[in-house]
Amino acid sequence: MTPRVGIGLPVYNGENFLVEALESILAQTFEDWGLVICDNASTDRTGEICRDYAARDPRITYSRAERNLGASPNFNRAFQLSSGEYFRWHCHDDLMAPTYLERCVATLDAESDSAVCHSLVELIDERGQRLDVHDSNLVGADSTRPSTRFGALAVRPHQVTDLDGLIRSDCLRRTRLVESFHGSDRSLLCELALLGRFLQVREPLFMTREHPDRYRRAAVSPEERLAFHDTSRSVRFTFPTWRLLGSYLGMVGRHVGRLSDRLLCYGQLVRWLPSNWNWARMIVDIVAAVDPRALVWAERLKQRMFSPEPGPQVKKTQK
């Protein structure tokens, strides 16, 4: 029978935290779920661990790619192989409290115009110790107006943690899923915001792990970021901020029918340009096409001016 909740776990060489992630899924009080593990041709013990869990529980399916596809195709494959009214991605280094699915399913069931439900986020270290509790604070994301929701996700700086939430599968199927460029996770959240309201359980029921191998810390150069997202691509001129803007324009055209609402969404993009230094990022994209080191220099300058490292948890971890 088709489960109500599909869970996709894309993983590459995740033996270090994978068992904890799988155990947190098995511990859910909401038991009507099906898990698809998409192994991106791991070279460590990931496959052995996954096959063991799949043999123990019929709700778990294990699929291994013949080669490393990159993160974006593997994330998309995890959704495409899953089934269920609701869906969520679960990374190998993250955890859920036992009541996470139960609370999020109940919240989405009660609000038919919603697209995503997530909880507050507990930031943990490599040993599982709490560093901080993060609130995405996306004011307006629960609005009934598409343009307000779009602005909340596109204009306000945030850490894209809501992509770890529980998503209506019908909404997700209408999107372009995770595209192969830096910032595509932000683009996907914005597209989901055009399709429905974002809800939040006001408890820290989801734990995301901070460690040096996370993408936002390990991949800095354009080549590293492109290889992370899609190993089949080798285009040097990536222009990720320009692609993000183009993605925003395209999704508004696809999903917003009324002219007045569409104009309001375009107005949000006018606000987006100065937000989070996006105009400067667009300039860096052009310069980086000539000299890829420009992106590294820009990242170092940003860290020196605003924070030692990327992410909301940095100041806590530095104490």
C-alpha cells in the first residue's frame, strides 16, 4: 500500500552519521511512511549499512547509482522514486525527534492550502550536542497572498532550512525540483511558496548537524559547487545569481495567473536586488567568469565583514 509520507534519503559516503539518521526515522510515532535511500555510488560502508536496514524493515528501499550523479540529480531521484501524499528529504547527517512526522502531518492535514510544514531547527555538532535553536522567521510565508509568500522566501535572508520540511507531493511535482546551480534550493522554496502556504510547528523537532564537510563550508569555488550539484556538467560560466533571478522570473510566469499578482511578484524582485547584496553577487558572477578566484575572494571578504563562516550557528560555535 502507498504510504502517506514518502521520505527520500540521498546520500554519498555517509557512514559517519547514517545509522543515527535511520534510527531517528524508525523511531517516528507516525508509522505510515516509506523510505527510499538513494546511494550516490558511495565508496565507504554506506551501502552495507543501507542494505542491512532495508532487509530489516519492508518500508525501506535501497537504490544505488552506478556513478556519482551529483547532489541535485540524486535529490530529485529520491523524490521520483518515492510515493505518498507528503514527502520530505532527509539528509544522512540530520535527525528527527520522534513526533516530527506526526506533528507536521497533522498541521498540513488541517490546512489544505498549505505546501510545506517544518519545525524549529536545533543545530547540533558532530557529537550530537546542541549548539543553538534556529527559527527561520519567514514573516509572511503563511500568507494567503502568493506575492507576500514569494517575497518572504526570495527577499528575506534565511538559511533555506524549510526545504527539510514536510512537503505536499502534488506541489513538489509542479516544480522544477532541485536544479543544478548554487542557490537552486532557495529557488525551489520560492516556487513552493507560490503554490501554497508555509506552516511551522513551534518546537525544535528537527536537528541539523554542523560539521566541516557540509556543502556550504566545503565547496567555495565555482568548479567545486558545480561538481557538487551535478557531475555531468563542466560549464565554466555558471552565473548562479543570474540563474537564480531567471528562475524566479520563470516561476512567476508559470504559476501566477492574475496580472495584478504577477506584478506584485515582480515588485518583490525589485526588492530582491539590494537584499543580501544580490546586485554585488551578480557582478561577482561576471568577474568570476574571467577569473574564478573572484568568488573565493568575495566569500572571504563576506566572512571577514559579517561572520567567520557561513551559517546562523557560527557565533555559537566560536564561543
